Amino acid sequence: AQSILANKFFVVVLAMEAREGISGHQKAERLISRHSKQFKHMFATYHPAGIPCEVAGKSSNSQWAFREVQRWYGGYVSRQENAENWDLSKSFLTVADADSLMNKDYFTNVSLQGLAVSQSERSWTIYQAPVLLLRNYEQVPGLVRTSAYGTFLHEMAGLATSSWQPHPAFSAYTMSLQLANHPMVDGWDADVIAEDHHMFIKCMFASFWEEIFANREIKRASKLQIKPVWNPVTSYLAEDSAGSLASIYARFQQARRHAQGIAE
């Protein structure tokens, strides 16, 4: 069922960094050559280095890829029948790191949840799975493992209580194209570090801006909601081949980036 779903509906976008040079292009071409037949379409984008006012990282890369997705999607929809009635809320964008392994039922779960609710609710929802930093658990120092426990407990607690208090998106998540295209969101910001937390905040406040423009005041909570998808995503803990101390320092740098997102 998953392979049929992927072949009919999945478009895979490899968000590459142009500063990787020829090796980055070759890597993307190998992946596309090997796997493109499993999906509806597969292509790569190449985020240029040195764009003014940008911060190098996942957020600026995501925004560059998002613009390419918009162009591809616009061309695709324009060739379909009833293109003017196309429902952007039924097209989902999933952001994931290169080391993220999605659970085999994740996308099915998201699809079923999304199609079971109204267009309005679907348009204001971010779907989040627990992120398990376990792929290299046995290779990293004990201090790094311990920090992973804290991250896991924080994310699980946030998801478990997300129905009554806000919890930001983290690492790998899904939203509708309609939400990403909202004029007060317009994709990811290119001048921030923590793309996941920042995108959550942008979407939350987009609802407030709508209300301000309509009523000149805010009378209710944001329409944005986080919905848990209890099909975990697994990824790597920070690790450095130079040894334990280097791995601990790499984990510290990663935690600092997360703290910058929390500080927002």
C-alpha cells in the first residue's frame, strides 16, 4: 500500500546546498537515478551560498526548495482538469532531515487524519511525530545519550499535551501547502537558525494577523494546532568521528541551536 501511495502521490525534493559543488550534484543525481521510479516525481534543488541577509542552514535551504516546489506545483496543476478548483489543503509538505527515517505508516496516518477533518481545520494543522534520536545510540558518549533522553521526554510531553497548550514543530513535520502559502507565512524565513520552531510561530501568528485585519483586535486563540502522529521518526544523535569530547561538543552546538529556537 505504501509503494502504491508513493508511486501515485509522492514528489520527493532533495534540498541540496550549492556550496557542496560537483559532489552534491553527483549525489543528488545518483539518488534520483536509483529511486525516482518509486515516486510520482523526484528532483533536486540547489541553494546558492552567500545570498544577502540569509543565515546558512536548514531554514534558508528549506525556503529555496519551497520556491522551487511552488513553481513545479503551479506548472503541474495548470495542466490538470478543473485546475481552478484545486484544493491546496489536500497537498501536504513534509520537512525531514537527511538522516530522518520515517515510520512506514507515517504518511498513511497523516493522510487519514487530514482527510477526516474540514478544509479549514486541515489548513491550520501541523502534523508532528515523536523524533527518536536512536540511530547511533550505542556509538555516542553517555553524556550525549543522557541529553537525548531529555529531548525525547520534552517532545513526548509536548505532543501529549498539544491539544490544550502550544507545542512547536520539531525536526520532521508535515503541513498543508495552503498553510505554507498563506500570505502571512509565505514559506520559511531565510534569516533564522531554528526553522521548525520559527515556522510554527509564523503560522500561529498568521491566524492572529487574519483576525486583526478583519476585526482590528484579537478575540480568540490562534487557529493553528499541532496534531500528534504516533509513528516515530528516527534520526542520529550528534556525533563526531574525532572522539568522545568532539561528539559532546557537537551535541552542545546542536542543543544551543535548539535553545535559540525555544528562545523565540
